[in-house]
Amino acid sequence: MVTDTGPTGSASRDVRRGSDRVRRLLRTRVLAHRRLLAFCCVVAAVASALHVLAPPAPTTVRVRVAATDVAAGSVLGADDLTWVAFAEGTVPDGVAETPVGRTTTGPVRRGEPITDARLVAPDLMQGHEDRVAVPVRLPDPAAVALLRTGDRVDLLAADPASGRALTVARTALVVSVPHDEEAVASQGQAGRVVVLAIAPEEVEAVTVAAVRDFLTIAWSG
């Protein structure tokens, strides 16, 4: 038998040698960049682990907050409010569902959630059924400007003739301070009206003092 050692055998050996050279070249390149490849593998592994271990995005609840600073006694409009997403479990208690058209009991800062504590109750005397609401005109409009709904004040009647003062209502609750009240009434009476919730037994004394004496207030504890 004759073995073929012609050109075909030489070509086969050349192919094998070429393949060996390619493998050696690749091995040399891999070894030369093994640190970079190892670093890339580590980064990929860490990124994958962080993605798996990362907690899911928290559930949020949309809450109406003040879009700008709001003054006390303001009637809230749609432009005064905006929506902010709160993480579930962080929403304040008593958030008002329909604050538009409601009146604020005090100043509200921008970004503050609108809760029932910041709004005048639909019924001024809600929660104070043991008292009587009485509108009282205080001669000093500057003093009324200091009042806020929810304040507790003592109402004093001063007699200009005798120079004596008498407390006619104690710890009266301010339930409304109309912000559009004119400083001077049509009858020429100076001052502003404030609505106070007082004890029933104090109504007569307050009514008499309102037409006879100079009324003023003192903040009670």
C-alpha cells in the first residue's frame, strides 16, 4: 500500500498549524487582559446582585397640599392646591378629600397637606354644642387681625367713664374671623366682627357690653 504524502497532506498540516497559532494568539490576548475581564465579571455580578436584592418601589398615595403659602381665613381654590405623592404609611391623618371651597382656620405653608385641622368645619359649632355662637364687633381691627380660628380668648368690657374693665366671657373660642369684613361698618361703627363660641350664661353680659362698653380681648391659656 502506498501512503499519499503529496500536496493534500501538506495543506492539512498547514491548516492545523494555523489553528494552533490562532489559539495561541487568543490565549495570549486573554492572559494579557485577564485582570480587565475579571473586573468586568465582578462588576456584572455585583450589578446583578443589587438588582435582585433591591427592594421594590414603595407604594405611593396622592395627597392634596398647598401649592403656595395660604393666609388664614382664605377660601381654597383649585389653583391654591397641588398633588404630591406620599409613601404609603406616611400620609397625615385627617387629609381632606374635597378641600376646594373650604376656608382655612390658619395660615398654611406651601407643601403642607390640607387636613381637617386646617379647615373650618362646615358647621361652625360642630364639636361645641355646649356653647353659643355670638358675633361680636371689636373696635380695634388691628387686634382682630391677630386672631386665628381656634384661638381661646377672654373678652373684656371696659367702661371709658369709670376706667374699669370687666371680663364678660372666659376662654371664648374663636370660630370665625371673616377676612372680608370692612374696617368701618355702614352704621359708622369702627372695628371688625369676630364670631365667638361662649357659654350660654355669658351671652347676656356679652350682648349688653357690646352696645355699652369698649370690648377688647386677651389671649387665654
